Amino acid sequence: MENQTVFHALERERALSPEELGQFQRDGRLMLRQLAQSEDIARIRPALLEEVGKLGEGLRLQVMNVWKKSPVVQAFVFAHLYSQIAADLLGVDGVRLYFDQIFVKKPGAGAMPLHQANQFMLPLDPSKVISMWMPLTDIPDESGPLSYVPQSHLHEKLRSAKNPLLAAMRLGLAEEACGPMMAGDAAFHTGWTLHGAYANNADTAREMLIITWFADEARAVDPQDTENKNPQLKSLFQGLEPGDPVKGRNFPLLFYRHYRDIMRIVHERGEDQR
């Protein structure tokens, strides 16, 4: 009997082209179409929506770290393909999982203002964080697609701006709509890239899986905004002190380039001896 928690199509690797890498470095975002297959999305969607259903009513419903509650979601979130791409885009040898999140915007939910994800996370050194947004169903224009401010990740002035859109405009930057997405498309962006989402004016919910990674060997930084960020030291980062390397079972290492290369050599040697 086939293991129902294995996603064979996601255990491969996808080499990024120089153009894709260049776009990500320049704009702080990259769209990769149909990174996941529709049958794989169909396998995880019920488990994700089951967790959302436990929250009750609301126009915006979010559940974090579903990987800890569902083996099939864990297998999908831990997929080699996603973490390999995340590491390549960040330009690092390894990435650890920060969290996964199912985010549902029901019909009538308003816009999500432009923001930088790193502003709401515990500061890390280095601050190399990347997220992938993947819809579980098709997202037409009226469902509230994502928007970005390309190149916003390059400007440190935006990291302390009270009105990030206005500050970005003063720097000559402009908000751009991501456009429609299909289930299985993957939108990657850095933790410093300004992004948001338009209101959901459709008659169906917008269902989005978000996976966020950070560079391996990152250390926790003493947060300045203690009211919003210090609680993370007691929840997500339980037991860690500022300056400690962020490791442990809550932040599994999902990709490590040197380990992958060693295993490839071992496999090739085994093939040669047959």
C-alpha cells in the first residue's frame, strides 16, 4: 500500500535559472507557476481546512504550524523541493522552518495593508527570511490577490517607516499587483519585501498556505519592540535567549546543501559498485 504521507513529485529539485535568481535579487519576489500538482493540493487541503474549521466564524482565519498536527501536511511542508528553492533564493547552504500557516480570507474580507513580514517576527542575525504563498484553490482578480512593492527589500529606510507605501513612493517605488494565481502556484518573497493583498470581492473564500524559512545558523536578536516581539521568545522560541542559535525541534533543518551533496556521492558510488 502506498504511503499516503509521501509526495514523490516534491522530493525532486528545481534548478533556478540566472534570470529567476536575478529577478528575485532585484525585486525581492519571484513567481513559480504550478510548483505543486493539483492532486497533491487535494491531499492536504482537507487537513488544513479542518484546522481552520475549529476557529469558528470570522472573515480572516489563520492557523499556524499545522505541520505539528497533521502528518500529511508535515510531509508537504517538509518537501525537499520547496526548501531547496528557498535556500537557493536566499543564497545560503541551509534553511530551517520558521512556521507554516493556513490563511483563509472569506468573501467580504478587506485588504491586507502593505507590510514587511520581518517587522512582526523575532529579529534574526542574519535576517535572511523567505516565505512562499501557495493558493489551495484558484485565485482570480476579484478574490484578493497579492501585491508587492518590487525592490522594497533593498531600502533600510522602509524598515522603520510608519507609512511604508508613502515611503516607498518617495523612493520611486510602486505597488504592483501579483495577478491571478492557480492552485499550486508559488509566490516567494523575502521577509523585507513589502507585500499585501486586495479585498476579497468574490463569492468564494481565498485559501492560502504560507511556508516561511530562515537561514540555518541564524541567531536570535534581542527584540527592541518587546510588546509585539518578546512574547515570541516565550512561545515559538521557548527556552532560547537572545544571541542563541535558533535550532531545535520547533525549527527543523529542511535543507542542507552539503548533506545533500554527500548523499549524492554515496548514492553514485553505490551505483558504480553494482
